[in-house]
Amino acid sequence: MRRVLAIVAVLVFAVSCTSGTVETTDVPVTMSLAPPTTLPFLPGSVGIGDEYYPTLGNGGYDVQRYDLDVIYGTNGDVTIEAVITAVAEMNLSRFNLDFAGWEIDQLEIDGVATDYERGDTELVVDHVRIASGTEFEVGVTYRGVPEPIQSQALPFPLGWFSGPEDEQFVVAQPDGAHAWFPNNDHPLDKATFAFQITVPSGFVAAANGELTDVTENGATTTYSWDMDDPMASYLATVIIGETWAIVDDVASTDTSGIPIRNVLPPDLTEDAHEALAKTGEMMTLLEESFGPYPFDEYGIAVVGGFEHALENQTLSVFGRTMVDRPYFEYVLVHELAHQWFGDSVSVAQWSDIWLNEGFATFAELLWVEHLYGPAAYREEVANRKDAALTGEYGPPGTPSPRDLFNRTVYQRGSFVLVALRNEVGDDAFFEILQAHAARHANGNVTTDEFIALAEEISGRDLASLFDTWLYGEEMPK
């Protein structure tokens, strides 16, 4: 649920549906879901207020929960029933959901068929009267063969993918969640999730959170997963594989006290990578540095046809080739650190992405220090800084909207924290990180809020330090 409410525009509504078709139900429905009010009913805003991606997310309501009932067929077709429980934040006559592709069979509000329009990336629900403060349910049933969509922030598509062994997986950061389910696609509006995934017998299906039930239906099996902590829509994932297995990491669970389960292909099920056995140790280190782990379980899923890794909440996704790279161990630490910074504590604006990537990259340096000592930490910082100077990395506080995840938000973003640690000392520094994780847990934060917290705890004026490292065109030598 949104902790920082977007400013709702009450302007004349202009639907961003220029190239899409219009679909309307047979019976237009006008709904009055609460007692009469003197305030006018107006359209919710198109866009939640992100300065980089103004049409991403929507205003006028706050999603409480997504219930996603997914049926996967062996020929690649998927049918999904999505039920979105939300609360109106204004008197709504119309509102938007982010949604691209698919064939909609039915759309209802509280069980009543309702008018809607389709655009390339918008689903517009029209002719409603939903009073401010009213909880309502939007039910959308749709079908198709999932396809990813082109990201505004990256040079490649995002969403639902099919791997080389017909494994299915979702990677959606930052703007690909609406490629597979209708939602308010911005981290300002977090919600809880429930997944029911029905697959042919012999397949395994995983999602975020806890596996609560496995039901055998004869020719199919239904896996039920529940994510009961608020989650940004882009972190929602589904993993389906015929020969994959859900493997409990008993040793890491015993070490950390957090249930660790991984979703692995056959080769890793039989012979898990040795770095995976260190997950419990990594968890313990990061809890010492950042505070208690923010969720109830963790693990990774490994898939083919993906060259990267993504910190989906409680179930990070790794490409199979990533597992074979020599730095796999450090990427494991990086994605685990994102569970604190990125998942629990999420950015309020995508322009502040260094708060995610700089913090997770700094966790890699902490792992070096943990394994090899302070001198190795300093040497690694120096080596990475030399590489950043050679690469002429720009300021991490102002990344390009078209290249949001460039190297500077990782490396120069981590140097912001190295410089802060040097300036305030270890005691104040780790107090800052733990207070940051605790104060904004399950919510959102801005760079200015982090700077204010660092100054509050350290008792120092840190404006010059942050200006230099975050916004200076040239990195200090």
C-alpha cells in the first residue's frame, strides 16, 4: 500500500490511448458505492507523478491486494483472472490501470460488468461512481500467449519470458509488470499478493512469498503462494518449469534462521553451486549491517534465456549463465541486499535508483571485508574507483531516464556510501543504514530523506559530501 500518496490531478481527463482500440461492454454501468457526496466525481490521473516516467502508475486509488489466478497450458497459452482490491482516494468517475496486450474476456467492478477502453499501455475503467474512501474490487479475466514489452528505461523488453527449456519466468524492473497483469505499476503503490498457478502435472510453479498449498487436480496441479508483505508490482514474479524443483536449503536456513528455498533446474538440483551454500552466512552478515531481514523467506530461481539477475521480492531470478560466472557469489550478495534496499525500502521516484543499486553494490564490498578483512575492502574500493575513473562514470544522482541502470548508479552509487562511512565512522554509519531500513520498511524514500537521516544521526552537515558524490560531473580523484 502506498506510504507516500501521489498528488491526484483533477484536470480534464485525456486518455493516452491514441493508437489503441476501444472495447466496451454491452451494458454501460454507473455505480454508486457509497452515500451521496457534495464533491464532484472526477477521473483519476494518468500517471502517479514520477518525474522520469510521467505515465507510469495512476492516481485516484490505492491498491490493497492483487489476487492472481494463473492457468498455464503446455502450448504456451495462459489464462489469468486478476482481482484487484483498492480504496478510492477521491470521488472517481473513471480510473486507469497499467496494462498492455492480452485479450480481455471480462471486466467487472464488485461483480458488475463495467465499461472500459484499451490503449497500448492503459486499461481505462469508465462510467463509474466510486466515492472517496470506498473499497472496491476490479476483476479482469484475460488470455493469450505472454509477450514482454519494450521498457522505457532499458534497451530491452521486460515482462513474461519463455526460456530455452520452455521454462516461464517474469522479470519486470522497472516498468514491465503491466506486460502480464493489470496494476498500478509504480513502487509508490505497494500491495500484498496471492498467486494460484495451475500447471500441467509434472510441472513446478513458484512465485513470491510462502508456498501455502499444492493441490493435485488430476491432469493439473495448483500451487498457491502468498506474499503478505507489501510489494511493488514490478517485483511480482512467476516461475514455471517442467523439470525444475523447489529445493529447501536446510544448512542456510539453520545458519540464518530464515527459511531459504531455491527453484532450480535439474543440473543444479543434483549439484548445487557452492556459493549457494553461503546464503545463510550472507544473510547473517547483512542482518548485522542493515538490521533484521524484512521478510519471512528467501531464495533464488535459476532460468535460461536471461543474462542478468533481478531481486524479485523473496525470490530473486538469476540467468543460468550468471551462475557460471566467477562473480556469481557477489551477485548473490547484491540481490539479497536488495531485499532491504529496493524491495522493503523502495524509491519514491525512479530518478533515485542509486538508493537501490548503490546500496546493493556496497553490500558486495561488505562481503569482501567479511571474507578477507579491512585491507581487502580498501583495495577493492580502490580498484573499482580506478575503473570508474577510466570509464568516466557520470553522477549517480541524475541517471538518464533512457539508461536508468547504467554503471554509475552501481559503482559511483556505492562510493557515496564508502565516502559517508569514511566521514562519519562505522558506529554512526551502520546506525544510519539500520535506521534507514527500519524507518522506511515496506514504504518509499527519497534521496533528500536519506541525506536528512544521515545528518540527523551523525550530527554533521553532509551537504557537500552528497553534492560531490551524487551530483558532481567529475568523480573526485
